[in-house]
Amino acid sequence: MTSAWRWLVLLLGTALLLALPAAVRALPAPTATVTAAALLDRIQHSTSVGYSGYAETDGGLDLPVTNQFSNLTDLFGGHTQLRVWWRSAQDWRVDSIGFTGETDLHMTGQGWWTWNYESNSATFSEQLVNPRIRLPNDSDLLPPQLARRLLSQVRAEEVSRIAARRIAGENAPGLRVRPNQPDSTVDHIDVWADDRTGLPLRVAVFGRNRSAAALSSSFLDVDLNLPAASTTAFELPAGASVRSGAPPDLATTLDTLGGGPLPPVLAGIGRNPELPTLGAVAVYGRGVTEFAVVPLPRRIAFALHNQLEPAATPLSKPQLNDPGAITLSSGPLTLLLTSFGAPNGPWLLVGTVTEKVLAAASAALPGWTGR
């Protein structure tokens, strides 16, 4: 065999080896016999499954926000690359990979470490108990976390089977969720999960009258084995600066702003019974059809108002009892910010319900009588 032929064979062999994982992933998925109700149950009870892998998320929720909430735009309005090692809810590591570096989160039983590659800085935030409400972080966009959160209160009559797929080389039967609440802005949610463990491998959320997913998250590579403890443990990099911080319990912080206790029902929708009573912070609805009501500090509300007003929905104004309020929507997400004159306000209402629902809810807030 000549030297040229040897190189050709080597190149072809290398190409075949590199293409093999992709070829395996492209194989048709076997027809799964699991029922929709059984698959939903497996997904909801897959929290004990350990895994590692690489996932990518894409968000189309392009809402203008203030600097205080800029991380939400990055999470839900763009492309995110995540590497994960998950042993349990108290022991995991998630690396968010960017063009200029990465940010790593390491969860422990006492709190979590955040390490920023660019600044070579590490922060430890003590958290001995889970906060009642917190802002989302990168781990919330992982397919298992996102799917289980969305499907946590979904009922068997709201789901149906869809065709299985090969996701990251794994056979994944599909499940479709269609909310049965008429005021929902979510058309459907599709989830594909491992047929043995129920671990969600891909999730896509679609708004009404939208052909593209408003939010999707999928594994491109996954290992359904428990990763080693040494992988999730945090080791301080050489020369890194260290500081400590306390992750805020958002509900407690916002409760201090006042606003008064909220009623058990707003716009004909009851408070979520699965969540604890949070005083001036409340979540109404169930499953994938929910909205939150939150009092805001005036300085944040003022900045938020200035950024949202250019994108506000003009046709919604006649529906509002509060002429100073603004509303807008992005995909299935709808937002309403009351005026500064609202009693005990200003209030922020946001969720996967129609503007009409949020307008009716804002009109029934404590002390609010309309104008």
C-alpha cells in the first residue's frame, strides 16, 4: 500500500470514528409502548437520577429589562451552552460556556460556589435551606430541571404521546402537554425523556399561534450514570480571589416592601396551593398556566417602566382600569406593570396568561378601585 493510500485510509477511518456518535444519534428511535400517563409519572419522579452531559438552550423571550434583571435576558432570550454533572439536588456542578470564558456553579449541602473564569474570582453563598422564591440560574435551564418544573402540576388528562426521538444517542419517547385552561398563552410543551429512567432529555415550549419554540433545551451528549463526587466538588483555582455572599430569598426581600396580603383569588384564578403563603408575593394558577404578583421598589419600577414603555402593547390600554399601567408580551410570557399611583404598588404581574387576565387581576389588588 502506497503512502498516499495509507493516509487516505487513515482519514476515512478517522472520519468514520468521528461520525459514529452522530450516526447512532440519527438512527430511528424504536417505537415506545409506554403510555402518556406513565411517561408523565416517570418524568415527575426522575429527580433521583444522576447524570452528566452537554446541553444547549435557546430562548426567544426577548423582554427589555433593567440591569437588576439582565441575567434573565441572557438565560431566556439567547443561546446558552451548559456542561453538567448532577449527583443530587444538593450536589451538582453546572458550567456555562461563553465566547470569552465560563462561569461555574457548584452546589453543596451548605450552599454554592460561583467561579468566574474571566475575573478568576470565586464566591461562596451560604444556603442551608432552599429559598421560597429565587431568581433562576443556569441550572434551571437544564432539560431535566426545566421539564420537571413545567410538568410538576400537569395532570394525566392534559398529556398525550408523540413520536419518539433519538436524543443524544438515547431512545426518548415523546410527551405533549396541552393546557386545558382557556386563558393560557402556552399552546403546548413537548418533552422527550429516557424510556428507562424518565429523565427529560429535551423540552420545547410553544406559545399560541407560534411555529417556533419560545424556549427549548436539549442534551447533545448525555451519560446516565452517577458522576464521581470529585467532579462536582469545588477546588479553588490558583490565584483566585474569594469572597462570601448570601443568596437572597427573593420572597422575603420583596415582602419587606409592603403591599399587604393578597387575596386567595384574582381574576377568577386561585392562588397556587402547592406554594407556601408568601405575604405580598403570590403565584396564581396551576401547571404551565400561572402568573405571579410581586410588589416592586419604586426605583426598580421606574427604571423598568422606562425600558418597557417603548415596547408596550398599545391595544391593551382600553382593557386596563389603570391608565398608567403598561403591558407587553413575548412568546407565551405576558407582563403588566401597574402605575406608580396603584395602592400598595407599584405591582408587577407576569405569567403565561392573557393580558385580559392580568388586567382583571391588577384591578382587584388590595385597595385598587380603578379610575
